[in-house]
Amino acid sequence: MSTIGENIRRYRMDKGMSVEELALRSRIGTHKLEQYEANELTPKLQVLLTISTALDCPASDLMEHSNPTGPCQLDSELQDLINEKKKKR
């Protein structure tokens, strides 16, 4: 399963962005972004929304295929909304 950090890295690379560029657009430090991509830290929801805006992708795409029992621990209501959105696609 891919993690949130792997998804951030994949989307960043697909967009042709450097770590520095995404960090600048997201208004977070490059070291912090590198920690997210390396799965050393898990971004809080607000940070994830900021990163997804900078990457021009839905935050749910960054969370897709992440391990629901891993460090992110989405609450059941948010997970239900994500699953409902996926069905509508």
C-alpha cells in the first residue's frame, strides 16, 4: 500500500516540482516536506489540504491507498466521506 508521503512525492514528481518549489507553494519548510515524503512525520489535515492545493489535486487522492490503521488514523466519518466520493467518480 502506498502511504501519504509516497503519494505526495509521486504527485510532486508528476507535476515536475522540486521539493523546494512545493514547500514554497505550500508555505512549509523543505525539511518538513522531506520528512512527510519519507514518512517520518504525518501531516495534519490542514497541512495536507494546503499541499493538495499546491499540487492541484484532491486531498483524498493523497490519502488513497494509505493504511487506515497506520499513523494517520482517519475518523470513521471522514473515511466514509472519502469512500462515498470515490463511488461517485
